[in-house]
Amino acid sequence: MPTTARWAATLTLTATAVCGPLTGTALAAPGNAPSGLYAPSALVLTVGHGHSAAGVTPERAVTLNCAPTASGTHPAATQACAELQGADGDFDALTVRDGVVCTKQFDPVVVTVDGVWQGKRVSYERTFANECVKSSYGTTVFTF
């Protein structure tokens, strides 16, 4: 057996031996999970200027982990997690706060969210008219 194939086989067997026992726990449905387990909620949020994520290089990115406790590089992780839990993880449910006034300047800002929310894959993209409008949605989720 060539050296490359031997290394590939060794790495595959090692990964299977190490990660194999973890798959049952990771794939357990939240309703069927033992009381000590939780569905993961870990997100990466990015923001950049442009009309869509396809042509935009992210200018900022933060992480937001909401289970088992709020953490990550998001500047208000605890509040953002509470806000998302209140919206049941639905980013479209985050609406404009009352009393926020923004200019009508058009300088499009794109926000993307990728990751897992309560064990389910999340991929979200939204374009806002400008930075003020972006920050006015919800309380803290998009303010980073």
C-alpha cells in the first residue's frame, strides 16, 4: 500500500474511532435527548456594504453561542440570545424598534447569519437600506 493511502486509511480509522461515539449524541432529537443534553445554538453573523452577500466581502463578523449559555464575540451576546429565543430563532420576526428615526440615505448593508439554532441549520441573508436601519431591527442581534 502506498504511503499516502496508508496515511489516509489511518486518519479515517482514527477519526471514526474518536468521533464515532459522539454522533449519537450530536444527532439526538431535542425531544428525545436525556436531560443533560441541549440542542446547539451557534451562529456566525457578518455584515458588509453592498446589495447582496454574493458580491460583498464581509467587513465585520461575530460569533454568537446561545446554548448552554450565551457567549461568543458578539458585543451583547446575552441580550442577543434572549432576543432570538423570544423570536423562536426567526430573524424575520425581528422588527423595527419604536421611536427609531433613520435618514433615507441609500448605502445598502448586507447581514448574513450561518450556523445552527436549536439543532437546526440556519442560513439567513438580509439587505438593509443603511447602517441605521440595520441597527434598528430588533434590539441587539444586528448591532455589532
